[in-house]
Amino acid sequence: MSDSQEHTRLPGGVKIFDAFGIDVFLHWTWLLVAYYLYQQHVPEYHNPMWAMAEVLALFGIVLMHEFGHALACRSVGGKALHIMLWPLGGVAYVQPPFRPGAMLWSIIAGPLVNVALVPITWLAVYLYEPRAAQYDGDVLYFLKMVFQINLVLLIFNMLPIYPLDGGKVVWSLLWFFIGPSRSLTIASYLGFVGVAAGLGFAVMQQSIWLGAIAVFAGMQCKRGLEDAKVMKYNETLVRPRVPDMISCPACRRPPPVGPYWQCECGQPFDMPGENGRCPHCDRVYAFVVCPYCQHQASLLDWRTRPGSA
């Protein structure tokens, strides 16, 4: 698919730049929210330009967070082509390989960026604070706000509420033990609990902004349940390879028939059926990762009958 065809999938977004082969889009509504935040914070500074700098700092932190997701996804063989920045934060359009370890790394890498920024932003405040009396007090206040913004984004994102990063981490961790569909179902229902709590808090605070976030999260939880149903249906279509008599040497389960493995070229293929060779790019894999227990073994071990010498 051409670049222009991919771009049409992001309605309302305007491409502002690209980096590492990833196109960054800005949704037009973000400008309205940026102006609102600027107006809210102008009274806190002597120089209004620092209020704009604070909005841009929020923009930068969110952007680094999303690049963390995208680059981590690529590091495990997944796809990451676009990032969209919009009023409720950012979205990295990533497609990690369909296995829990790859999914977990792609998700947790975003918050890890914020974790790395915590000591950096704190150190900036610590070093500048003794000089604040001699220089502009706006700078110290700005540095403190950047520290707080990053810390709040980190804590908020790690709440175990789907579709926040914390909720997706719960999904990925459960996936190791109970599979993708059941784990996503549980994570989505936990998300609904968080949505209910968020709506109650939004009412107490009389915050339209928090209410909008909660409603959006609820919509994503509903979508998560629908995706889980599709995954569950696909799991019922898995057929064992009876004629080949091959199975995972660890869990002894026969592999599914079909393109359940993703090559580094981005194309799915039937790894055992193709003897480890991707028919799309001719890359040859010496080892097969079991889609059930994640055990890695050679094709020869897979083709050894269970119980045989």
C-alpha cells in the first residue's frame, strides 16, 4: 500500500513531520485544546510565552511516549507507520507480532520513556531552584510544571484500566497464562470498572474533560470485548496437523494450520508448513516459537513425535 493510501486512514490529521520512517500527524482539534490550555496557564506566568512553552512541553512528552511505543514495536519485528496527536493524548498505530512478549514490550516502552524523564526533569528543578531568586521565576515554575506533567502522565497511563497502557499491560501479562482472547476479555471488563469510577470522579469534579476521557475509554473497552470475541472465534478454527504428527516439544500441542507466524518482512506465514521459510521474502528461520507456550525450539525438535527417542 502506498504512503498516500496509508495517510487516508487518519481523518482529521495533518502530517507535521516524519522521523525514523514514522509519520507524525496532528489532529486539528488539538489546536483548539492547546489554545484553551494556553489561556488557562497564562495567569500563572509573568511572561505569557512560558505558558505556550508549557503547552509545547506537554506536546513533546506525549510525542516521546508514542515514539517509545512505535520503536519498541519495530524492535520485535512489528509495524509502526503513524503517530496521531489529538486532544486526549497521542496514539501510535502499531502492529506488533501476535504474541504476548512482543505485545508487552511494545506497550511498556511508552511509559518507560516517562520513567526515564522523571529523574531528568527533577534534576532540572533541583539545579535551577537555588538560582531562581537571581533569575526569572517563570523558569523555575515552568520546570516544576514539566516535572509534574510527566509524572501525572506516567501515573495516569499505568492505571490498570483498558485501553490505558496499564490495562494493556494487564492483558499482555494474562496472555502468557490464559491466552489472548480470555485475557483481553478480563482486561476489558476491568476497564469498565475503571470507567465507572472515572465517570463518578468527573461528576464530583464537574469536569467535562475527565468525563470525555471516561466515555472514550468506555468505547474502547467495548471494542476490546468485540476483538476478544473475534480472537475466540479464530481460536476455534485452529486445526492440528495430524498427518505431520508434529507438536511443540515443550507443551506437546500441535501448531495451528495457517499463517499464524509473522516474518520480519511484516508478512504472516505458516512457519512449520513452509519448513521455516517465509514465502514472501525467502527468509529462513531455524527455530519456531510455540504460539501457546512461547517455547522456542528447532524445526527438527518439532517434527520429533512426542514420546519418541
